[in-house]
Amino acid sequence: MAAVRRFKTLEDTRKALAAFLRAIEKGTLDKDKGRVLIYGCNTMASLIRDSEIEARLEALENGTKGDE
């Protein structure tokens, strides 16, 4: 069984996406499976971005509470 990838940053996701695309180009990864993995990478990238934005927004909101 293949190693499980951990996506903690957008850089992790970018590297995995590039690896999947290279494997598809080489013919070592089935296009249908590759399509699913790429879709998963895009989903994870969106979740990571949203989480980062949420954390930044929360930090801004908590920082301004003392000014009220």
C-alpha cells in the first residue's frame, strides 16, 4: 500500500499535485485515479486556504476586542 500523504500546508498540496501530474504524464498513474487525486488536492488546498483565512480573521477580531 502506498504511503499516506499529509497535507498540512499549501506547499504539501502543491508538491503532491505535481507528483500526480508527473505520474500521469509518465503513464505510471491511471488517468481516472489521477483525476480523483487531483480533485482531492484541490479540495485540500481550498480547506487549507479557508482555515488560514479563518485563523487570521479570528486573530484580527480578537486583537480589536481590546480597543472597544
